[in-house]
Amino acid sequence: MSSRKARPADLPEVVLMERECPTAPQWSLAQLERDLASERCRLLVLEDAGRLCGFAALLVVLPEAELTSIVVRHGDQGRGLGQALLGRVRREAASLGCGKLSLEVSAANAAALRFYESAGFKAVGRRPKYYGDGSDAVLMDLAL
Ligand SMILES: CC(C)(COP(=O)(O)OP(=O)(O)OC[C@H]1O[C@@H](n2cnc3c(N)ncnc32)[C@H](O)[C@@H]1OP(=O)(O)O)[C@@H](O)C(=O)NCCC(=O)NCCS
């Protein structure tokens, strides 16, 4: 298993991976292509035996970075791959000079909340009824 920066050829597979996970952001190919070309974004992928199994996106606004997406392929979840990918995200953000990683997650996404808490993120705020399904957004931070 290894992580690396995303390449244009990865993006159609990333779209499919997000489609299989309804709680992922569901970005379009065009949006991912724009982000890949953006100076402010870092897109990372996780590969296992040459097969894409995870994706994460960072928006870097020094001295902070926002984790705007993290997804592990549906059939590969619960095997520690998310934790490995988050480790890579943390190293990437720290190497860019970020002192803090922030994110927002739906209060209805219990698995993701547990995942972030187990990685050390702390809830620092809440936006009521933020998402289309009426769920709150939980704002979380991690010091790097
Ligand atoms: C959230 C996500 C990235 C976690 O990746 P993962 O590879 O499944 O997680 P890991 O196997 O690395 O789990 C690490 C820890 O997270 C927690 N966790 C992960 N999945 C969980 C679940 N379904 N229920 C409860 N806790 C969970 C556990 O504490 C786990 O540690 P443990 O196995 O020692 O108990 C993955 O489930 C996913 O892609 N979900 C769909 C997309 C999404 O909702 N992304 C977040 C919003 S953008």
C-alpha cells in the first residue's frame, strides 16, 4: 500500500469511488480537474497492489489546511486504509507549513465522526441544519 499525489488519469476512478459512498462529497470530474490544477489544493490517492483504494483532498490556506474530502473504496473500508491515508494527509499539510488541519462533517455520519475522533480531531463548533438532508455540520480541528 502506498500514497502519492493524484494524477489526471486517476480522477475518473475517484469520481466512481465517491459515487459508491453517498457520504463522500460527490465532486464532478470537472471540479476534481480544477482542484488538481489549483495551487491551493493537494489531491492524494492511496494505492494497494496497483489499484486505487483511497482519495483525500486538502485546501491549503496557510497557516491552516482544510481536509475537504477523504474516502476509502467501499469494499476496502474498516481495514486501516483511512488511517494510513490520513497519516499521509497530515504529513503533507505539515510539510507545507500548516499548523492546523480543519474539516466539517455531517453529524449524521457516525462512522466518519468516530474515524476523525480516533485520529485526534476535536469538535470545535457546529452549523445547525447545514446539509441538504437537514443534518448539522460538525467543525473539527487537529493541531499538527
Ligand atoms: C471515513 C472513512 C474514510 C474511514 O476510512 P476506513 O478505512 O474505513 O477507516 P479505518 O479502517 O482506517 O478506521 C480507523 C478508525 O476509524 C473508526 N471507524 C472507521 N470506520 C468506522 C465505522 N464504520 N464505525 C465506527 N468507527 C469507525 C474506528 O475508530 C477505526 O479504528 P479501529 O478500527 O481501531 O476501531 C471511510 O469509512 C469512508 O470512506 N467513508 C465514506 C466517505 C466519507 O463519509 N468520508 C468522510 C466525509 S468526507
